[in-house]
Amino acid sequence: MITEEDCCMDFPEVTKTASTPSIFYREGTVFIEGESYPENSFEIYTPVVRWLRALVDEKKDIRIDINISYMNSSSTKCVLDMLDILDEGHQAGVKTGVVWRFDSENPRSRELAEEFKEEFTMPFDIVPGES
């Protein structure tokens, strides 16, 4: 059984770089912030995907707060994988959801969020990011 304390201690936190977002867990929410175009997105995101799978399999509530200003295609695939896990959890009765923060000065940013939202049944809020 995974406890709230275990979640925080076991979370595979990622430190922000020029090409990698910060990824961290606080109080029931995974935060992803920055730009995402690392050399190998799967290397960065796979531990987080596995952690989310374990959490959802344990029926633990979880949200993701995304504030990514740019992501390459492999990062997009990884984010979709994470959201798929949350949506599966939502369909199984786990309380999940997404907050997607878009760049209000970049119309494509909001369009991308809306495209993602169409794929899922869980609560999915699209809000302007803070400048």
C-alpha cells in the first residue's frame, strides 16, 4: 500500500534544465513546468510514468498540473502516456484530473491543450499560465 509519505519519498523528481522540465510531486499533484525537448524523453519520463501507474493501481487520487511552454514529439508521447494512465484511473473510480496552463501569447499553446482534452474523460481544466 502506498501512503502519501511514500508518494513524496519515492517520486522520481526531475530537475529543470534548458531542455528538461522540472517534474515534482506535492500534496496529491504532479507538477511539470518548463520546456521539454530532452535528447531522450523516454529516459526522463519513464520513471514518472511507472510511478503514476503504481499509484493509480493502488487507487490513489492524483492530479497533474502541466505548464510546459514547448515540447517535442517524444515528450508529447510521454505526456499522453501519463494522461492515459490517469484517464484509466478515472474510469475505474480513482479521482484524477489535469490542469493545463497555456501561454496566452501563443495561440498554438491553447490549441494543443484543447486537442489533448478531447482525448480524455477525466476532469481537464485549461487555464492561462502565469507570465
